[in-house]
Amino acid sequence: MATSKLVGAWGEALAAQYLQKKRYKLVACGYQCRFGEIDLIVKNRKYLVFVEVKLRKTAKFASGREFVDYRKQDRLRATASMYLALNPTRLQPRFDVIEIYAPEGTLTLNPELTHLEDAFQ
């Protein structure tokens, strides 16, 4: 279990670095409330973005985005609503998914990253 948490943290750190290079400012990592957890919260001039990071070794079984089903989306919406209630903003909220494919896990030299903006409403 500890190793999967470390691998997940590694994937979230990769996603955060990618987003910071795209001029997003990191607001929070691993935000939790009673409804669930949001991997990353970032912002730019227009959006406050709630990011779900999906790290996989391969897409043979299913793509990372396919694991963000309607139940997961509902939990993310509820968690984001709680965050917004406690942290009001004028920025437009948005939900993104970042898929990371790392065949060798944390030893992967060039993980493949796909950023899906506005992945769901």
C-alpha cells in the first residue's frame, strides 16, 4: 500500500510540474473532505482547475480517463463544491484529467502525459 501511495505521489508531482510549465499556479495537493479527494487544484487567470491524475503502466485494459466514471465525477463535484464553499473565488471552476503512462513505474524516463481540459461538467 505504501508503494502505491508513493507511486501516486510521483504521478501527481509530474502532473503538477507539467501544469506549472503551462503557467498554472499550484493551489493545493491532495485536498480532502468528507466527500472525497482532489489530486491537484491549480489556477490561471481564468480558471480554478480541479485535476484528477490517473497514472497507469499501460492503456491495454482501459485509458486513464475511463476510470473517471460518473460516480467518481460526482465525488469530485461534491468535493470541489465543498472547497469552493470554504474558498470563494471569481474564477470559473473546471475539471481536468491528466493521464500518465509510465510502463516502468517511477523508473520510467519519459512518461507519456495527456492533459484533458474540461473533461466533464
